[in-house]
Amino acid sequence: MMMAQAALPVPRNIQAAFEKGTRSTEGVPGKNYWQNSATYSLGIKFNPSTRLVSGQDDIVYTNNSPDTLREIVFKLYPNLYQKGAQRLMSVEPNDATDGVSISSVSVNGISSTEQERRISGTNMSLRIHPLLPHESARFSISYTYTLNKRSHIRTGEIEDGAYFLAYFFPRIAVYDDIDGWNRNPYLGTQEFYNDFCDFRMAVTVPKDYVVWATGDLLNCNEVLSPVCCDRLSKAEQQDEIAAIIDSMDLRAGHITSQNPENTFRFSASNVTDVVGAISNHYMWKSTSLVVDKNSGRRTRVDAVFNPEHKDYFEVI
């Protein structure tokens, strides 16, 4: 005689989503499923000598939910390194900073007061005029923070003259149909929960520093030498591995445009996050491969590394 399988308990928030039709018991989105989205324009200036990150974050956020939002929750992930911050990782004393310093916030062009926002660890809550379903709002935030040097969790100074920027900008937290705002603090050990968004990013660095980042480099001819741009263009069209920056280039110099500063511009669509790497002494190998046989669309793959690390020559 076969016994019927006992039904598993369903958490209340998941059951509510089933009833609202935003989720289904089959594991696919329900007929009423939605996700909020945003377009980010990020302007970053990085000073390698001080590790100061200065940013301007302009966001157009669309409320695709059926709810009226009276606050917006932002993630300030660099506050993981704030003195006294709650975290599940060790931070060297010299990496404990004052966290993210917010100099200005505006909503739809109107300045927000400090009383309208509350920062607690890696979360910042901002009271706003109600944002109705299917409406959009514009946010603009100016901020600074000091990049960590030794205590590496995905981001920081890798070595003198090489840096990795991750979770470096104030971003709007996920508002979903299960729990509403994601208010979970970032403690250093978790992965990230982000909306799919569109990004345009401009990173300004001193001359001789190269920037690699999520998405497509939009202005190669403005920031890199004609030789490097030609090599990169060819790498995007062939299966062979190309050296965009080799050891001879590093010795000769003049890899970037010889302005006091250069601004590298990138664009990425429908991705959950963007990151950047910065160095003045890394080699760069590149190739591409067809990822859609019907259209012939190719995706470029890069390996960027210190030539002293011989194992990395084969990474590409």
C-alpha cells in the first residue's frame, strides 16, 4: 500500500506570493510577477595615491510593483569597512574608515535633507514623496570613501599600482514581492541580491593607468594608444589570442593618452552589477568567441595580470 507524500510547510511570505499570483508552485514566475529596475549613470574619480573614491551616482528608478513606495532603501556596501561595523570577517585596523561620506542627495532635482535619510551600517533609508506604481523617480548622490588596502573581500588595493573596485556606489536595494525591501545588512561573507539594471560608467584616473570594467569600452581612441585600440578591435573579431598590452609596451610606456587624467567610459545593459579594475603595470591578453551561431555575435574575453605572476600567462 503506497503512502501519500506529506505536504511540506510553506513559509507565509511564499504562500502570500502564490495567492497574489507573483510566484507559482511550479517554480516559474506567476502571471503577476514583476521586478523593479533602474538606469545608473556612474561618475567615478579614483586617486591611487590616497585610494580616495569620489563618485557621482545618478539613478532613474522605475517602480514596477503594485505598491506605493514612501521610502527608498540604498545599499552602502563600503560601510562594511566602517569603524565599529557589524561584519563576519576580519578587517585590519588601517582599513577601518569612516565609511561612505554622503555630501548631497536629491530626488527629482530637489535636495534631500539629512533628516530625510537614515544610515545604519550598509543600509541607507530615504523618505520620499510617494512613488506610485509604474512611476519613475530620479536620484542623484555625491559621495566619497577610501578604498581598503589590505583586508580584501572582493575589492581593494591588490598591490601598489593595482586596484579592484567592487560594490563601490550607492545602489537601490531590491524591493520584491516576497519581503518588500531587502534590509539584510552586508556582513562581508554573502553574495549579493540585486535588480537587473542598465549602467553607464565613467572612471577617471591619472595617466598611465588603464581601467577595465563590466560592459563595453566606449571611447578607446580617447584613452588608449592607437596601437592598443587596433589590437583590441582585432581581438573582438577573431578566435586567436592577442596581446593588447605586452611586456614591451609596459617598458616603453605611453599606453594611455598622455593627459594628466583620462576618463574611461563603459556601458552595460541588463546586468546585476558592475565592477572595475585599475592598474599602471598589468599585461592584457584578449580574444573572442562566437556565442550565437545564428547571428555570429561574439563576446570578448580578457585576462589582465602582473607579468611577474607566470601562471597567469595561461589564464586566457
